[in-house]
Amino acid sequence: MNKILNNTNSTPIKLCAAFALMLVLAYAPAGQAARSLTVGVTANGSSWEGDNGSGNSDFESDRGGQFAASINYRVNKFYTGLNLQGGTYDFGSDAPTQFTSNGTLTSDDVKVEHSDLDLLFGYYFWSNVSLFLDLKVTHSEWRDTGYEQAFSGLGLGVSGFHPINDKWVLFGSFGFVNGNIDDDEDRSSHGDGTSSALVGGAVYLIDKANTINFGLKLRSYDFDFDDGNDQEYSLNGLFFGYNHTFDFN
Amino acid sequence: MNIFKTLVVSSILLAVLPVTSALGQSRGIALEPKSVVQTTPFVNGVYRALIIGNDRYQDPHQRWPALETAVADARAVSDILQQHYGFSDLEVLENATRREILRALERLSKRALPNDSILVYYAGHGFLDSESERGFWVPVDAEGVDSTTFLRNSTIRDELTTIASRAQHTLLISDSCFSGTLLRRGTRGIATPNPDQDYLKKVSKKKSVRIISAGGVEYVDDNYRKSGHSPFTYFLLNELENNDRELLTVSELSSNVTRAVANNVDQVPETGVLQGAGDELGEFIFIKLKISVDGVPAEKLKIQVETDSPADNVVIESEVIDSKVTDSKATDSSSEPADPGIVIPLPTL
């Protein structure tokens, strides 16, 4: 996550600027509209497992997880949000292969830092269902060699919720991202890839402003590198989060 | 009653209302109509109303069972006031807690202006402490017979007195058991049959603070003949809906409703003046609007009513001023659950 935050020339900074602009634009015409700002934190205990492609071994992290912080601003049916999350995954005998510009390097007994940045723009086209765009950037760094891999793209998703009663709400989302793979050396295109995510969970409303949420998040990535190699992996796990909402009505 | 000879819809305000909350349907708040200042020889202010309906009681002691019709009563009263009687500032509380009711009364008193006509309607459980003979409204968060969780009549009267100190006409309609206790310190009102224009102009200029209760110190029924309304509100709605007069005084309304209720159920509504609140024997006057435009809600209509009566030369003008309709679920109770749409996690991919 530090890489994402510290790289002043990176796409994420531009995305943050876009997010700030969206906040301003969202606020300006609002008038007496319903506005709220929600901040949240989430712990995600997940495993990173996958397939390094033909001729290479499968891999699975021994342990790992991510922490996330998010901010979500909503004006009537429109919402925009920013989510930053990151964490470290420990691999033993097998780890994701490093597809560098100089060749393929298998690795083992390595820690890989993985971070995500999501900038969302969503709209509730129906009362309980919204469609959203997700400008997504993921970044991975192998600690043994310093190899870095970034994937960025634009995703489209659908999100919905269903209140059970005054205290419990079920929610879920699903979507795809189509993007490019870069290495951090020259930022040149290193391939392309897709990712998808499926989330399901529940929210418990402590009171009007405070909620906790938990559920299952399944993410999968499918990368095709320019040199013909491919790699598939998934990050699946349970999450637990807390949100606080400032209601400006 | 031929005062008004022409009624002209001068324009329709299709003001761009802020987009309502996408998820507000289930959690309230959606409407933000505009208040309309009515200018007539009888009224020169805004018609405002606070409508409260309590069905879903949450009493852990099971002392207060759920009602069948209170929320439906409140909604129906709100609709008829808005659509037929030009009430442009309505706040509807459904299943309101004690705190929400008090806060809504405070908000109403702050919005009240000197020429306004203000109506407060309550449908829900009532309670009478037989020892002290004190009456109460029972909010949905009431606990057993713990009267500290109720809304005491004296508190309601205090709030009404505050509102009445600002507004021209104040009317409380209480459809609950023992609501007649609100009148123990008041006096009965007597309707003037077929009031003429001079009388109406006269009483409209005088301050009024009136109460209509569904019954005296007695139990009242909930669902009248499966109509979906209590007997009192059923006949109140019936009277307001079928009234063919342009000007209807509270005395006439209460008299007609009382007769209808008493003739059909074992319950006698009462009407009185709130003592000590500045009543000058004035009259709250309902003005029935006879305008409609297909597809356009009444609250969005800007109306101008003209008459060629030489004596009155009446022009009813409308002016849009700021106002807001809210719902208890959308207001300020920190204990109420939030709109789930704003609390589900950000759906990242």
C-alpha cells in the first residue's frame, strides 16, 4: 500500500484527485439533497492461492490478510468512494512466479505485499440495487527480489442489499475489471488481465450512525503476459468491518 | 356561499426538487413540497400540520399491543389535508418515540409564523392514571405503565401553548383512549350553524387554540368495521372528504364528527379550548381547494383564486416559501436505524 501511496506519478494519485473532484461536484448541486459521509475500516483474513501457468506449480499462502480503510460520500442516489487496503502474504515452498522483463523467476519462502486501491462511482438505479464503476489498481511486491507487479483497470459491478429487519441487512456485490499489467521498472505494459469479485455479507446496525459488517469476499485474477505466460490466482477470505456514517440531513 | 366565482390556476410550479433518497422509500424522507401562503379575508398564512400515527409498539412488558389503524389514519389525514385543504407544510411521524414527538413539536413551533394555521394530529395509544387523573399519549418506546416513558398531557399542552403563542390558529386532534383528559381544563365549544361571511371574517381574525378528542375519559375503538381506520378518524376523514363547503370551521367539523361518531359507536368525541393558551374565541378555518391537475401533486400547484365579490375583492395568492416535509425515520433520533443504503460497505471489486 505504501508503494501506491508514495508514488507521486502513479495512477492512484490521479484517481485520488478525481475522487476529490467528484466530492466537490457531488456537493455543489446538492441543495437540500440527502447527503452522508461514511468512513470504515475492515480486516480481511484471506488466503492467496493460484496457478502459475503451464509447467509451473500451484501455490497457496500459509497465512495472510489485509486491512482496509474506506470513505464513501453519498448524495441521493449517487455515491462515490475510495478504498485502500493492503497486507502481507507468507508463502512456503511455492509462491507466485515473478514474470520479469528478463525472464521468469520462480520463488519460494517469500513474503509478498499486496495492496488494492479502488475508486468507485455508483448510482442506485433501483431502490436497493446500484451499478458502479471501479477504477482499480492492485500492487504486489516480492520482498526477496523487490519485483513489483501492478494491475490497473476499469471495472463494472452491481451491488445490492436487502433489509431483514431494523437491525440486520444482507448485502452483496459482483463485478469484473479489465485492465493492464505493468512492472514498476518502466511502467510499460507487461500484459493484460481481468479480475472479478463476488461479495456477500451482513450488516448489523448498532444505531443510526454505527454499523458492523462481515461476510465472504472472493476475488480472482487472470493475467496473460506479453511473453506468453499466464497466471491465475484468487484471494478469498472472510472480512469484518466497522462503518461510521455522518448524516448531513 | 358564493364568495368565489372564479378559481384560476395561474401556474404550476414544477420546481426542481432535490432528488429523493434512493433508499428513502423504506426509511422515509422523500418529499420536499413547498409551503404556500394562503391569502384570503380569512387566512393570511401557511397551513402547517404535524401528523403522528403510532402502530408498532415495542413495549418489552407487552402492555401496549400493536394497533391496526393508527399509521393508516395518520397517512389518510395527511393526504386529505394536503390534497384538499392546502396544507403545504406537513410533517408525518410514523411509529414515533417520545423524543421524536417532542422534537417534532419543537420544530413545528419554530416554523410557526404569526398568521399560520397549525394542526397537530395524534393517533395511538393513550393512558389515564386513575389516581392522579392525568392523561398521557403513549409513544412507541413506552415501557409498561412507567408514565415517565409517556407524553404527559400537561407537556402536550405546554408545547401547544408555545405553538399557539406564535400562530394565529392552533388545533389539536387526538385520536386515542382517554384523550378527553386533554380537555379537563378546557371548555366545550359550540358550533355556530351556517356561519355567514361576517362571522367567518370575524372569528378568523381572532386567535384560536382548540382541541378535538376522539373520546372523553374512555376507551376508543381501533378498526371501525374493518375500514382500516378508527371510528373517529373514519368519520373525520369522511367529513373532510365529503364537505362541499369552501370554508369549514373547526366548530362545524367537530360538531359533525361528534354526531357521526356518537351515532355509530359507543364513544363521544369532545371539543374544547386549550385554557391559558390565548384563545380569543377565534376559529380555525379549513379552506377546501377545488383545483386539480392530472398528474401534478397538489403541493406543487401554485394557485391564484379570484372573486368579483365587491365586498371582499378576494384574491387568494400563493407564494412559495421554504419548507420541508420529514418523517420520523429520517430525522434525528440517534437510536433509530439508519437507511441501510448508506451503511453497507463500499462494494469494491
